[in-house]
Amino acid sequence: MAGIDAGFGRSLRLIHYDFQTDNVFWQEKSGQPSVIDFDDSMYHWFAMDIAAALTDQLEDESPESEAQLQAFVRGYRSVRPLDEAVVQVFPRFRRFAELYSFARLLASLENSELEEAPEWLDGLKAELQQYCDEMRQSFAKPW
């Protein structure tokens, strides 16, 4: 487990947690990225940020997604070390993200009965409840 520090480290760090294409912008003048939307930041291993950025590739088991995942890992490793043991744990990070999303959805639905709610709220709550039910079913399957 000596190489595991190249992704887990000995302690948790503050991470962005929402590295998606709409939250990262390339600054031409400086040649550096800029990041926005820090409302989901949390303390976690930094490899969670990598797994979060690769959500689509980790959820899709197609050869194309696997090739994209491997290309990302190669590019990342060209700049920073990333142990293979960390890459192998990416699915567990995705599982955490799914459970975390599930808990947040349940919390948002709790006490959501409003006396003067807008008409669209009932439809949204039904949609979110259906999504929660689908997530529950996926958690029952072995992974």
C-alpha cells in the first residue's frame, strides 16, 4: 500500500467535488484554468475530485468510455502521480457520490409540504421521489 498515498494521502483535504465541464474555464491569457461553483466542496481524498469529474465515463461501461477514462488517466499522470490502486477505487468513489446524492435528495424532500406551494412543486417532488426509488433499487444490486 506504499503507493496509495499518491491518491489517498494520509489525511482528507478540502476538495471541489463538482469538477464538471460547466465549472472549469480555460483562461487564454494566463494559460491556466479557473474554477467556479464551490458550494459542494467537502473534505475527502483528492482522488474523489477525479472520480467526480469522470462520472460519465465511470457510469458507462462502453469501450469508448473506457478509452476516455484511460486517456484522462494518462494525461493526469503526465502532470501528477496517480497510483493504479487509486484508479481501481474510482468505482467506490462513484458509489459514495450516489449515496451522498441520495441522502441529499431525501433531505430535500423531507418537510417539503408547503401550504402555499407553487403548482410545479408537486411535479418536481414526484420526479425526485421516483429518482430516489430508482436509486434504492440500484443500491440493492451487488456492485
